[in-house]
Amino acid sequence: MCLTYDDGLDSHLDVAAPALDSFGIKGTFYCTGSSPSLHRRLGEWRALSTSGHELGNHSLFHPCDGARFEWVKPEYDFRTYSISQIKNELYTANTLLTAIDGKQDRTYAYTCSDFKVGGQIFIDSIRSLFYAARSDGPMAESIDKMDLHFVPSWGVVDPSGEDLIKYVKKAEEKGTMAVFMFHSVGGGYLNVSTKAHRELLTYLAENKNQIWTDTFINVMRYVKEVR
Ligand SMILES: [Zn+2]
């Protein structure tokens, strides 16, 4: 099981990480390079990594497909990006994250789960930059056939604790892995409430002998090993 948190938000430092720490669970934080929180609270983001959580690449400027989202600025619209442009951006974001946490292996979370620039798929073009990458989409039927550079996840929007736990149980039944994609925690956009988040963590902690929860990169390392 992987708990991932996108966009480098203050609520990750203030709500999500303290909750994870109180249960001894590690998460993955896909922090955008231009995140204001990263700018203001760099030391706290570094400390997050030192305490065992993962800092992942979520680009520098969070470019997305402007046809899907109104808020995308013209200069960060994937429709007019080139493959070399996104590759350079992700490469530079890797350097930024390494300057923060000293790590070489990095995972990526597709911004808005978009994987095309100017109509061209860039998944293969960025493979060499990352150990693995997270997308969205239905839970994998098994860990055997997953493309580790396009791992599905569930982008939650105001779920109840029960919804979240149900998803974990579904993964248990299938004998596969599940990945949660969170954004705001405890108030904000694409939110998960503090209560629902805590209920999920409580379930994972109570069942830790049956359910392994770890950072995305650690789970990916295991998947590569067992294959
Ligand atoms: Zn994002």
C-alpha cells in the first residue's frame, strides 16, 4: 500500500506527515519544484525526507493539458510543450530534489496524470530519469504485469474513511497493491478530511502484519525484486 501526496502543500507538513508519524507509516510526497511551501519551509521538507518519507518529482512548474483544466497557464500547457522541454524540466526537478535530500533514485508522479505533450506520449522519453512513476487509473489486477513507469493510483476527492478502507480491502482480496493519490489534507482542493485520513491510517496500522505500507519507491523496489 502506498500513500502519496501531491503538489507540495503546507497541509502535508502540518497535517499529513504528523499523522503518518504518529502511526509509524511512511508516505511519498510529490513536491512541485515551484511550490511556495517548498520555498518557505525548505528545512521542514528536508526533515520530512530525513525521517524516512520519500520526496518525489512532480515537475518544476506543474504543466498539464490545458484542454482538460482551465487553470493551466498558456506557458505551462502540455499542448504546446515539447518532449525535450518536459524532459529537461523533470531532469532539473530531480537535481533540485537531490540538493534537498541527497538521494539519487527518484520516482515521478505525472502532473494531472497527463502523459502527452503536443499530442505525443512521453512515457518512454522519461523512463531513464526515474526508478518508477505513478499515474492514475483502476487498481492493477496483479503486480506482475504493471508498467513500473505508469503505476495506477486512485485520486481521492472527499472520500470517507470507509471508502478509503474499502479500497485497501479490495487490494487485499486481489492480492495486489493499491496507491492513494492525495492532495490537500484537512481542507483545500481534492481534499481528504483529517478524520478520513486518520481512519485509513488506523486501519493500516492495526493490520500492519497483513498489509505492508511503505513509500512508493520502496514498494517499487520490492516489485522489481520479486519479478
Ligand atoms: Zn499535481
